[in-house]
Amino acid sequence: MGRKAGSDTQKNKGNIFQIWLRSWKEWRVNHHPKNAFTKVALRQYLAELLGTALFVYVSTGTVVALGAESGLPSPAFNVAIALVFGFAVAAMIYATAQVSGGHLNPAVTLPLVLTSNKNAFKGLFYMISQILGGMLGSAFVRASLPEVLWRRSLLGVTTLSNGVTQGQGVFVEAVLTFILVFTVFGTVKLDMTPHTMGQMAALSIGLAVLACHMMGASLTGPSINPARSFGPAVAGGYWQDQWVYWVGPLTGGILAGFVYQFLLTPDPNEPTPGNEERKDREEEEGEGSEEGSEEEGEEKGEEGEKKKGGKKKKKKGGKGEEGEEKKEGEEKKKKGGKGEEGEEEAEEMKEKKPKKKKEKLKRAVVKKIEETEISSDPHRTF
């Protein structure tokens, strides 16, 4: 899930709130519509659609299959459903993270957009893809099973149960989605945060989903994902309390994003482990660029010396070999006793040059990608 910071939005100096404000003021750089209509972006939308469709198919399909055998609900049923939802989410995030970041949930994408961790236009198409994916997954469930089976559980649609009111349902969904999005912001690599859990991020998100389903299974379903609720509602034609599963998750997700972004994320200049690592990397990159510029200067100086030597030879004409020998003697005197040490240093420099040339080529490739496409990174994490 790890990725290079600043691929979708440009990082600037200042505290977190100032960076966020500036990112929206400079929307032509950070949220340009061009970013949403590239080949990379189209692959990302397809990954979100397929990932959400497969997640909804497996998770709601399990609800239908277990409901047909044991009835709804029971403690064993709730545990089984929680495990399926948690591991299915983790698997699909791992599957799509290298392409789209593995959002698979409008309640995750919207907070990322509002906190300027995701291009706004791209985020809109992400959410559309996720909703279409939910519908496609539910259509697959309906096509896979006899009507007698899926009618009993309404294709796994989310409903309020045990006397839970609509207001309570919104509150439960908001709190559970807060937990999910809070985990996302705390574990994945974002443009505005210096930390990441790397490959463990997807598993931690899956465990958060598992825990939320253990608590909410007998209350609201739960949903914590509007696309997961909308798909079965469309395919099964059941719309009761559908608004609860949009207002609750989106509200909880937005609150979690803003709380983590502006209250818990350290400013770029604070002495935290993540910031210290970032500064060390920047210093190493700066030293590398300085060494490269010094080498270029030395090469130019050598070329200039050769040209001057050629001009001097033309002026002096036929002084011959004696003059050249005198010059060589004087140069040797100036260099003094460098001897073998100077030769060893020269050899070391020759060995370093190919490595530095490779680094320069890599930087040139990155620059070209950034020039052709504002989002150079295929969004390997959120």
C-alpha cells in the first residue's frame, strides 16, 4: 500500500492546515480535471469497479447463502459474516492497491478528496465506479442463485433491526464508518501524511471492517459502505431506510478524515520519526544533486582546458617537444606528491560516475512523466 507522497497533490511549506488551504487555492495543480482523463485514471476506475463488484458479490452472496440455510440472524451467522466481509475487503484492497489504491468505498474516497489527499475530479469518478461496481456485484448474486434463495434475504440488503430507529441507525453507521476511515488515514500513505504501515495497511483495514460487522450485524447490518448497500437495493428493489446508509457512513467518514488530518497528523516541521526520515531522504537527494552538478562542472572545466591548450599550441607554433616536456614537468611540480593516492581517487570517481548517471536518468524519467501527466503515480496506495 505504500507510495511516494505528493503524487496527486502538491506538498507545500507550512502547517497541515496551511498546506490544505493552499492545495485547494492551487487547484489547477492539485485538482486539475486533466488528471481524471488519462489512461492511468481509466485503469484506476476499472480497478475500483471490479474490486467493489467482487467484494459485494462474495460478501452479500455469503449473506444470501447462509441465510438460506440457518436463517437470519444468529450469533454464528454474525461471526461468519463479519469474517467474510473483513477478509474480502482486505483481499480486494491487496488486489487493487497497486492500480487504484483500493478504496472500494465512497465513504473512504470522499474524505480523501475533502482533505486534498485525492484529486477532486478523479475522486468523483472513483465513487461512480464504486457504485456501479456494487450494482454489478449484486446483479451477479441474483444471476447466480435461484429466486427462492435470494428473495429470503433480499440479496443481502442492509436493514434496521431489533427496534433500531432511523436516527440510531445513522449514529451507529457514522461511528462504525468513523472507525474504518480513521484506520485508513492512520495506516496508508497519503499525500498529506508522512507515515505508512506499508503492506500491513490492507490487513488492518480488513480487521477494522471485521470488528465493525461484529458489533453492527444485529443493529444496522452494518453497511459502512454506501456502494455495498446501494447495489442490493437496486438489484432487489428494496429501498426502505436507504438514506440511512448514505448519510451515516459519509458523515462518519468525513469526520474521521478531518479529525485525523487536522488534529492528529503532525506538522511537517515537528520532530517526529516520520518527519525525521523524510528530512534525511531530502538531504540525501540534495547531496546527490550537488555531487552531480560538481561532476558536470569538472567535466566542463576539463573541456575548457583542452580547448585552451589547443589554442596555445597554435600560437606557439613549432616549439616542439621540448616545450611540451617543460610544461609537463611544471604540472607535475604543481600537483606535488599526490602520486598513487590521486590515481586511486580518480579510479573511484570513474566507478561512481555510471551509478550517478543512472540516478540522473531516473530523475529525467520522473520529470517527463510529471510533465505529461499531473498524477505520475498510478496510486499505489490511497
